[in-house]
Amino acid sequence: MARLVLSLLALILCVPLMACAVPAQQDDLQSVANALSMSFPNIPLKQVNATPVEGLYELVTEKGEILYFAPRSGHILAGELWNNSGQNLTRESKARMMTDKLSMLPLDKAVKIGDGPNIVVEVSDPDCPFCRDGSAFFSAREDVTRYVFLYPLDRIHPQAEAKSSFILSAEDQETAYEDVFSGQYDEQPLPEFKDNGLLAIHRQAARNIGINSTPRYWINGKYISGTNLKEFEKLLDQGPAAKQ
């Protein structure tokens, strides 16, 4: 049976989204998983979830990818699922998965900055302009404790690896971090340092949870992809008690 990958846009135009949906029973989800294994045995399935679209199910693969499956017709759908309120349901599902992965990051290996009540975990590249925007925002606040993991994107930022190693190998990591992210070493060479190998741990920690780009944030446990200052403000104003 030939595999057919359809655009979800076509699906959304053809199938109206329900305002609410009856939660699928576990037996129903297992039958969906069984149907998938018969039609697409090479898909490494991790989880099946119901969606607001009747007859359409969300598939989470072992690699963390999200696909959609219509068992009645036997079609796999790739793309994003939106509702008529403008919510990107696919993005929300990915955010929930990343929220659950926060506990996998070894915070004792991160660069710790500040001692405020709001907990912010970051995965950042010292030469990424969006990462620097986020860094400047959090550095200006006194109500956060930050745990920073460095993940230099060498192909687009050739100096980021050395800058990351310099920060992580410094006796005073916080000062080294602020110096690098403020651009102090953009036009001058880094001071000599002895690499302590911590960057490899940071990189592997990020890869273990499926990160391959920056910046990524968790604010009081809630995941955010990219630098969204308005969302940062909102979550910080809510405080740690709003953690879900």
C-alpha cells in the first residue's frame, strides 16, 4: 500500500474542527496504534493522542516528531493542526512535550545566575542575536534564578564554540557569561583559558531532549521556543506559583 502524505491545510479546509471532543478511551487509542502498525510498520510510535478532529489522531514518534493519522482512510498527515480560534495545536503539543523533558536537564552543570524566586532555564548560543536579546532581558531583572546551558551553533556562528568553552571553563562563570553575551569579545580575542570539557556535557544534555536550535527557555516550568519578551513578562508576573 503506497504511503500518502497529505497537507493538513487541505484537511482543515475539508473537515470542520469541533469546539470540543469526547476524550478517546484507552482501548480506542490502542486500536489506533494497532492500525498504524499494520499500515505503517516502520513508524517508531511512542504515543497516540486524540485530537479535536473526529477520526484524526496525533502520533508522537520516538524522535519527538508529531504526525497525524486517520485510521479509517489509512492516511498519514504531516503539518500543523490549527483550530478556528487561531491556536496552533501542534505547537502546543510540542511545548507540553518539552515541558515534560525539563527534568532531564542536569541543572547542577548549568551556569547559575541570580537568586530570584522565578526559575528560568535556558539553552543558548553566545553569538545568537535572539539569545542575546533574551539574556539582556533576564540580566536586567532581579527576580530570577537562571540556569544556562550553552549550545553553540558552529555552522552559523563559528566563534560561538570557543566563547562557550571560555564561559564554562571560567572560575567565575557568571562574569564570563555576561562579558561574552554583552559582546565584549566580538572584536577582540578571548583570554587564554584551559578547557574543562563542560561544553560537551551541555551539548549532550540539549541533544538528549531533542534540541538543535536556540534559544529555548523554561520559565517556572513552562516551555517557550524563541525569545518572546511579552510572554516572558507575563509568566514572570504570574510568579512561580502559576507553574502548571
